[in-house]
Amino acid sequence: MAKLVRRRKLMGEINVVPYIDVMLVLLVIFMITAPLLKEGVKVDLPAAGAKPIDPGFMDKHPPLIVTIDSSGRLYINFGPNPDKPASEATVSSRTAALLRRDPQTPILVRADTTVPYGTVVRAMVLLQHAGAAKVGFLTDPVRPAPRGGANGAGGGAG
């Protein structure tokens, strides 16, 4: 006697619910961590009406930026750990290495407004000893003055 064997029909669908759950968890993790990765060294830049550097030149030669925070600590955006303070020797050696590789690299100093002038000059001298012929400053653009004054003055002539 022949035995009838009933086979199940194969299901041709994929259960995507677990993948959606994993995707949503990863989305939440990235949404929380992304703003933390953009944080850098907090510096209150002075405002100045200086002419900006040509963006085309900056695309070809990414700048070396030495940051001086309000405590006078130095940071350099070249090499590992740009968010950790660097010694003067480290700043000097990394600057010299980068300038040997690309002598046209723009060198910029980004200093907090509360940093003493002598600290900024010391950083500039350090960069010049490392081989930088020109050193520029990063500033915030000057915001236009609000129309009219706080005391009600300003406006048309009578």
C-alpha cells in the first residue's frame, strides 16, 4: 500500500520585522551620537571684517588649524586626537611634517577672545619655527549693527 505524504508548500516570503527593529535601534543610536561627534574645542572667536580665503584653494589644500582655548591649551587638527590638547613639541613636529608634504598648506590660528596676546604670539612663533611662512587667523564675520539704537535714536532726519 502506498503511503500518501503531504508536503508543506514552501513559503517564499522573508520576515522583515526583526530587520526593521534593528534598523530603528541603529537610527536612534546614530541620532544620539552624531551631535556628539561634531563637538570640538569650544572657542569664542573674535569678530572681524576680514576677506575670506578662496574656497577653491581651500579645497585643494586643506588648512592646518591650531586652536588655543580659553585656558591657553593648544590643539591641532592634523594627526590623531584633534580634540585632545597637544604639547608645543607635538604642534611643531606635526606642522613641519605637513609643510614638508604640502608647502602650500594654509596655517590658521583659531584663538578664544579671552586668550592673552602673548599666548597667541607664542603659538605663531612656534608655527614659524616649524616652517610656516604665513600664519592666518580664523574669526567670526562681523554682524551688521541693528537698525536704530537701543535708546530710540536712529532713523530719518527731520
